Amino acid sequence: MSDFRVSVILHQTGSEDNPVKNTLKSIYNQTCRQTEIIIIDHSDKNKNPGFYNSPIPLTILNADNESLGSQLKRAITKISAPYILYIDNRNHQVELKSAALDLLLQHMNTHSQTGMLYSDYEIYDGQSVSSKKLLKHHPGRLRDNQDYGKVFMFRASALAESGGFDDTLKFNTLYDIRLKISEKYKLSHIADKYNGALYKVWAKAKGQNVFDYLMAGKESQLEAEAVLKRHLEKSGTFLAAGQHYMSRPPYPNDLVLDATVIIPVNNRPEFIGTAIESVLIQTINTIEVIVVVNGGENDPTVAEVKRYMKDGDLYRESKPQVRLLVYDINNIGFCLNMGAKFAKGKYYIQLDSDDRLKPDAVEKILQVFHSDPKIGMVIGSYEVWEKKPDGSLVRDETIPVVTHDEWTDENGRNNLLRINGAGAPRSIPINLIRQFGFGMNEEPYSRNYGEDYDMVLRLSEKYKMGRIWEPIYEVVRHSGGTDHSIDQFTVDQNDEAKDWMRLQAINRRRNMNLTMEPKADGK
């Protein structure tokens, strides 16, 4: 039996900006001494004499331009300890606290169901240290870009039982292994309250950008989709193409118009007129717009909306009717549900108060609905625009048209479980909204966020999703927008909310699939 308790795997990149010597020093200084080290060397030449002066056993493996999965798979063959500590220092310098291994081992020794252990960490940006808090794992954490940190302890037996690292993957090795281990073991997390981080990462704190996912390469996205598909199939939560689909129900008699555009709004008098105008110039005229102001009667948006109503200075009898609902509770899901309750249109069409519809948006949406009775939602594509300080709106050419083309007829509703959005604008039959209802912040962590994401998840389980690939919507970014300068706490709250919705979705889908399984007697 090996005398080593932990085999540590890390990288040597050869980069002067990411020296490995400090990482090695932090391993040498561990209070746990029963360790061995395997270094995956990416440098052209071994320039670090510290490799040869290691006080503990050390093995160097040449990276050989292999995938990360291949490198780790080869490193695993060299280990002899029951636990593996992988330090992902490929892009940033990582330094362990001296008691990190002892703490991790203490958990592993007393929690036999833990297959992978991760922890909060510190970020040093060259001037100050900040704490990075990670989310506790649960089966709904299916996003491929979920942050699990840079240091992971694996139980060697759990790693082997899961099938180990996949050497065919180019981009999603760690995403794949955590999903595979989670199928049979727990992924446990060590939190930091104060000075309790296990390691420090040298990196500049990254700002939050809701469009980051658009910059991921197509090849990487397709690979992540395949990784998730395998996991869903293994866990009994995968929905096959066309499975469980039904035709949408007949429309009630009170829906006499083609569509109702519902705009929830709170204190945005400077934007609401532009949003309303984009409805009034639609190529389809048999529609209406319901503006739901949730700031009460004193909300200045009310006066702006009334300008478009009868006796208002912007009222036009030949244009779609503008209706107004006013409530004193700021709850977006409630606003949408009340708009649907009083709607006269067959289909709800999304429009945020600071965005705009393209003139042919409604026409194109209706065409998709009319093409297939099993379509329960239509989702369009959008452009991103920027409101400048002088009030002008300019197209942001750095962001391509957002099509969400990861949504396919074959696998879109499964792939949605790893993506934070399905696209915009969204359109749903009014009677389905009345049946299902938008979330009204009942879900844990929901704070006027994700009410429509949950609706997409639920509808996609029973109805086909129709898509429009050309832009029919304009998202307008500005300093007061909900996606502008988002702090980490809000990002975490939002992720908690949607991950909880994913958890409910996979539980529903597992039950749906179980009801489809044949009985033992074949009947």
C-alpha cells in the first residue's frame, strides 16, 4: 500500500507571468507531508531548477500538445495515493494555504460519499485580495460555465468508477468529469466566512457581462452540449426529439385579437414611449399593447403611457390600442400574469420597457405559430443596441445578432438546461400563460429574475418551440438597465434562482420519462 495520501497534479506553462515555483512552494509547505507531485510540463524547455530540488517525490510529464483530458489521464497512471489534488494553474498562478491538504483530507476521511471537493478561494489582483464565494453544488447546476474554482480534490476510486477523464474532449474536460462523478457521488464544497479560503489565485477580478457566452466558440459549445446530453441520458432526464409533445389547446372566445404585447415597467418614463411606438408601427394592426406599471399611481411612467391613450396628445385611432394597468407591487411575474388575464390577443408577445420590436416582429411570430399546431412558444433573435449619453441609440456591432442557435428541434430543450437564456422576444399563447402562470418570486432566490426562463422550461416539455433566426427585437443597453454593471452578489442570486428552476425541471423530466417506461409485463 502507498505511503502517499495525496497525489498533486499541476501544470508548468513556462510563462513568466505564471511561474510555477510559488505553487510548488505552497505544496512543499503543507502541514500534510504524505504527498507526491506530478507536473504536466507545457514549456519548450525545463527552465525551473526547483523541479530538481523537490523535498518530496516529483514526476514530470511532457504535455505533448495533448488535450487536457489526455494529460490528466496519463498523469493518473502515475499516481499511487487514494486522493488526487488537481490544481488548474494553466492560466493563473495558484498558491495553497499551508493547511489546505489537511482540511481537504479531513473532509474526505469523514464523508465517504464525496467524490469531488472544491472550495471558496481568494483573488489577488496585484494590489488587493478579494474573496470568491462559490455556490454549493446540487443536480440543477448544469451550466458549463459554472465556477467551481481552480483546485479540486478527487477520491481516486470515484474518479475511476466514473470512467475518468475523457481524452477525446478539447474544451470541456472538467465540466464532463464533475457531471460524471455527480451521478454516483457528492460534489462537496468548503465555504469561506472570514479568512477561510484554501488557496489564492493571481488574477484580475473579472467584470460581469451577460453576453459572455456569445464569445464561446461554436466547437466548444457543441462539445458542451454533447457532454450534457450524455449526462441527462445517464440520469434519466433526457427528452428525446418530439417526446411528450401535444397540440396547443383551442383559444377561448374572449381572445378576439391576434396578439397582445405586454410591457411590465417601473419608473421608466424616458423609455416607455420608444417601446410603445415600436408596437404602433407593426405591419400587423390587429393587436394591442398592455402596459403594466407596477410603481403605483405616482409612477411617472403612468403619465407617459396616457399620452398614447384616448384624449392623449399621441393617441392615434388607426393604430393598435394602448391599455394601461397600474399596480403598487413591483413583481414582474405578477405584471405579466395580470396582463395575460385582461388580454384580448391570442398570443402574448414580450417587450421590455427599454427595448424595441422590429416593425415585422408580430407578423413573423404569427407565421411561425400558424405553421404548426404543436408550437407552444415562438422565440426570436435580437440585436444589441446602446443608448448614448446624448440619447441616441446605436447598434453595438461588437455583439453579433443573438440567435441562440444552440436551440435545435432535436435537442434544444435539453441544451437549455446549461444556457441562461433562450432568446428574445418570446411569444406564448395567452391561454397557456393563464394555465401555467409566470413565476412571481415564489422560487428560492428569485428577485424579479427568471420568471420567463421557468416558463420556457415548462412549456418546452410539452410543446414544440418555434424559432425565428433573423433579428426581430432590439435590446437597448443603458446605465439603468438590469444587465449593466451587475455585482457578484446579484449574479450569484440570479444563478441560484435559475439553477433551482433547472433542478425542478430535471425532477419533472425524470418523472415524465418514468411514466413512459413499459411495465414489467410489457403492458
